[in-house]
Amino acid sequence: MSVQLPPYRPVKRRSGIAVMMAAFHALLMRELQTRFGSYRLGYLWAPLEVILQMAIMLVIFGAVMKRVLPGMDYMLFLVSGFTPFFMMQKIATRSLGAVAANQGLLMYRAVRHIDVIIARSFLELVIYFITFVILIVGLSMFGIGFSMAHLDVVLLCWVAMFFFAFGLALIFMIIGHYGGEISKVISILFTVLYFTSGVLYSVHIVPEPYLSYLMYNPFIHNLEMIRHALSPTYPIYHVSMSYFLAWTACVNFLGLLLYKACERDLIRSK
């Protein structure tokens, strides 16, 4: 008596995009868990972190900055500086341990190291942009309004800051993998950037010739453009978005170049 076998059905191979999206989804879910799973406040921690930082700076600098800040409320000034800068900082610094933290998922052939950076960067973008929207809408409910005439400029600045951070993340991933003690210098670098990027104060109060030196910092150009777009009465001097975009292109080129050069070694270390 012969046994009839079920008809052969060839297994459908998923396309490269489908595999990439599946890997991205898995990495994103893992990042959500590791980012907020250990906090009782969960997703509320991101806006609370910014609000607490703002509250401290309002106590320290609020009275002085309200008198010298031209054409803009200081709370709106802080929101438009803190949130994009923190997003950039989180994307860049969290990439230092990206390889070690995702070693388990990186064992799968479909998951590449750059996928980890994409997932982490996208998550931070969503978290901090939503935080930004919540905070500026919240300020408007308390009478601190903002202009909606140039929201396209605000979006452009956020996207540009995201791509700048993504390029930094690729560079720092390589540094974190090979650098050892060098990676500890990164926190010092961002402390310096925090105080020299115009996050806390308006660059208009910086006298020459120090202002000219300060304007070499590309982050100032991005943050000042956001502030001017939200409050057109806030003046901007010597600010160039093309300068920031040129920096963004160079940082991404260097990041992709380093990743391509080190990719085989990273794959062997899985």
C-alpha cells in the first residue's frame, strides 16, 4: 500500500526589503524594551527628562535670560534647543555600546550592524520629536505661543539633525568597538558641546571675537534656525543652514566609509 505524500509547495523566499523590515522591527522592539523597560514611568521619562533639565536652567538662568534674550520667550528657547540636541546626543552616545548590547541578534545573518544603528536612531528621533511637539503645544496652552508659518524649516532642521546624528552614530559605533578607553572621552566631548552649542543661552550675548570662533560649531546654526522659525522676532546673525548641511554630508560620508572598511571585521566578531 503506497502512502500518498502531500503536494510539494516551495517555500517562498522573502525579498531583501521584507527581511530588512523584519530585522528592523525586531531591533526596534528590543530597543523599546531596553530603553524604557527598566523605568517605572516608561515612555513618560523622555519628556520628563527634558522638563527637569529645563526647570533647572530656568532657576539658574531664567531671570537673566528674560532680560537679555531678544524676541523670544526663554522657555520656548530652551525647548527648541534641548530636544533636538538631546536627540542628537542620545543617538550618538548610545551607538558606542550598540555592538555589545545586540550581540544576540547580530548572530542572525539577516541582521547587520548598521540595522542596529538605524533602529536606535529612528527610535530616538520619534521619542524626542514627539516630546518636542508635546512641549511646544503645552507652552502654547500657557500663553507662550509659537509661529506656524515656517514649520517646514523646523522639520528640515530636525531631519538634518537626525542625519548628522546618524553619521556620528556610525563613527562612534566603530570607536566603541575598537576604541576601548577612547570611548570614555566622548562624554567629555558632549559636555563641551552642550555648553558651546547655544543650548542654554543666546549666541547674541557672546561678544566678538569669541562669537566668530563659536560659529564654527555647526549645531548652533541648526538650533538658531529652529528658534527663528518658531519665533520670527528672534534675530539670527551669521547663521547658515548650508554650512550645517555640509557638515552633515561630511560626517555621513566618513561614517559610511568607516563602516564599509570595518564591516568584514564586525561580521567576523558576531
